[in-house]
Amino acid sequence: MKDASTDHLPPRLTLRPGESLGLVAVLGFLILVFSLLAKNFFSAATFHQIANQVPALTIVAVGMTFVVLTRGIDLSVGSVMALAGSVLGLAMVDAKLPLLLALPLAMGAGALCGLANGWISVRFGLPSFIVTLGMMQIARGLAYLATDSQTRYIGKPVEWLGAPLGGLGLSPAILLAILLVAIGQLVLRRTVFGRHVLVVGANEEAAIYSGIRTRPVRIAVFVIAGALAGLAAAFDSSKMGAVDPNAGAGLELSAIAAVVVGGTSLMGGRGSVFGSFLGVLIIATLGAGLNQLGASEPLKLLVTGLVIVSAVVGDAWRGKQGN
């Protein structure tokens, strides 16, 4: 259903087709370069490995996209994922619940953290950077307390999510992650809520004058980010069949990097979930290629940092051009 209250507003909306094609071209260029430089890079095994490593980051990046589109930032998603993983472990190991019952509890824990982030930021007019920085510490501390700082082994009930399917070579986790990317893109482009997210990020004052309740929108995007971090906890635990209170360290930075590289503006109002997914693939491909070339950890950090800064500079340039 079309929302007439926003018809007259000029939000920058999602990425243009040409920009998405540009991201695909960058991804293709990286694959070409590493295929020429690394003997075994261009292979099904490499691509399967890359795909099966990114489900958790992909899901978190989807939630982060909605937050950044409203000019927010969420530094707590890595710790929230660890807390949600702890809840998942307690539910499945101690309470003997199946995954289908334990997963809503984990996502609920993440959503509550997101609700706290959003409500405090909106209610007291605080920068989300500061609020989520505090939640990063709170959620990590709660994860340690909940698990007594111990890894909890779950095993087969969760390992199947990360196990490649037959000849396809892709895990259920990445297939579900791609499905959620599609859903997130549809929500952003085809629903009133998605339209409101874009308008609030592009021009909150105009959104208020048009009758949009901006506070619920701002809170909702943090709830979405928290709930998806809870889902990501299950995907992350599937890799080792266990939950770890140390999980997700630095995940928030990787998610922000993927969102920025994928073309979502840090100034809000412009971007796409699909672009963020391409950002995830670009960063993952860059990391895999550098690993196969035997690059040192400092060099990998340097190259990745340069890519992120270049993406931010490009976004600033586009903003000055009036896009």
C-alpha cells in the first residue's frame, strides 16, 4: 500500500541500478585479480568457503543497514550476538530445548537489547554511538555471567545449519541468509515502513511535518538489528557446534564496513540491503584472496582499511554531487 504522506518528500531512496552494477563489477574485479595472482583461488572450493563463512555477518549487516539508513549506528551487535548465543546455549544444553524453541529466545534477547538501545537513544536524545557502546559492554558482561565464561557445546542440533548440502556445497545458513537479504530488500523498497526508514534518514524534520512518527521508526530499526544479531548467533554457533561468550568480537566493525562498502550512506536516507550483501561478499573475497596470497595480518588490515576509507570518501563525494 502506498503511503501518500511521503509522496512529496525527496528521499534519496535505494541504490541506483548502476551503483549496484558497480559493486558487482568491483567484486568481479577482485575475483579476476586474485584468480591471476593465486593459483587455487578460482575454484568451487574457494567460493563455497567464502559463502559458508559469511552467513552471520550477512544477517547482522542486514540489520545494520536499517540502523545506518536512519543515521544511527549500532556498536553492540557483536556483543548482543554473544549474549543471544549464550541464551541459545543455555536453552539447548541446560533446558534441553530444540533449536526451533531456543532460537526465538535468542532472538528475543537480541531484540530486547535493541529495544533498550533505541528507546534510550530516542527518549533522551543521545547519540546512538554512545548508547550502543555502553550496550556493547553490558551485553558482553551478561554473556560471561550467563555462561560462567565457558564455551557450551551443542553439537549436531545446530551444526547442520553450517554443513554444506550435498553437491550444492552451500550450507542452509547461507541460503537462509540470502533469503533474509531478499526479504530485507523487499521491506525497504516495497513497504510503508521501509519508505519511512528512508525518509527519516534523509530528512527527519520533513518526515515529522508529513505526519510520520519518527521515534517508533528509530526504535524499530534497533529492535530489528538486535533480533537479527540473535539469529546470527545460531549461524555462528553452527560453525563449531558450540556457543562462546567471546563470539562476535569486532563483528560490529565488519558489519559497518560491509554496509558502507555496499553504498549505504552514513548520513542516512540512501542505501540498500542488497548493496550491503555485496559489501559483505567484497570484504570476504578480499580477505580470502589476501589469505591465499600469504599476506600478513597487518597488511590485510591495511588493505581492508583503505577499501573502507575509499568507500566513505566516495559516499561523501556523491553527497556533494547532490545524489
